[in-house]
Amino acid sequence: MYSVVERELELKLVLSPERGIPVPARLVYRTDDPFAVHVTFHIGSESPVTWTFARELLVEGVFRPCGHGDVRIWPTKAEGRSVVLMALSSPDGDALLEASAAVVSAWLERTLRVVPPGAESGRLDLDGGLAELLSPRQAGRLWARGHFPARGEEPGRPADEPSDGDS
């Protein structure tokens, strides 16, 4: 059994310093995935977009600039309000999103009450996941799909395909 902490909010897609458009979003934290937060954009559309990144990154980003690469988060002021900016980068493009710092902080506080920092690994069912992976039933499914090499084969290479040493 796991818990979910959700919050719908309106983010602002920053197009320029003077212009932005509202983007409905949903913040989701699940105790079965305790290290991650999920942000879904375009709620109610046919093709919602979900970004998943470390909860710790969002917690830190409320207080100071953090992250590099695809997700960067930092606090700032906009029109006299405290906001959190999220810069997201993907092969499809980049987005700068603005969220109310108070809303994000209140939601994060709820997630931290459900799973305190440092207690995340205790929520993972590593034994159950490992048992599932090692179960004869799972091994049979992998074998049937050709994920295990036959004796004498290299992993990932069909038996009739020559290896570099066969030329």
C-alpha cells in the first residue's frame, strides 16, 4: 500500500520577461517512488507531459539555485512575489516555468511529513523487487523473449551473427 500527495496548480510558462502564459499542472509524490516528484503539464489534454526528477532537487531549489543539465530550479521574486523557477530542457525544446514558492513549499512540506528526508530507502521494496526479478516465472518470461544468451553466445548477439573474432 502506498500514499499519494497531489496538488493541482497553475504554472506560468515564461515566454519573455514581460510575457507568460498559464499552464495547468499537477505535482505528484508517491511513496512507492519516494525519491522522485512528478510534474504533469497539460492536464486534461490528449497528450499530457510528465517530468520526473529528484524530490531533493525541488526541496533545495526552493531555497537556492540547484541542478544542472535537463532540470534546473531556483528561487526568485517576480512582481513582488516569491516564486520558484524551473528550467526544463529536452530534445524537443526548452521551457522556463514559474510557480508560487508558497504553493510548492506547502506541497513539499506534505511530502516530507509522509516520507521524511533520509527515510526514502525504507519505503522501497527492494526485497520484493529482487524476489520478483529472480523468480522462476520472471526468468521463464525473459528466456522466452530471448533476453538470455544460449551457451556459447555473446549476450545481445543472435547465434547466427558473427562476432568480431569470427571474421
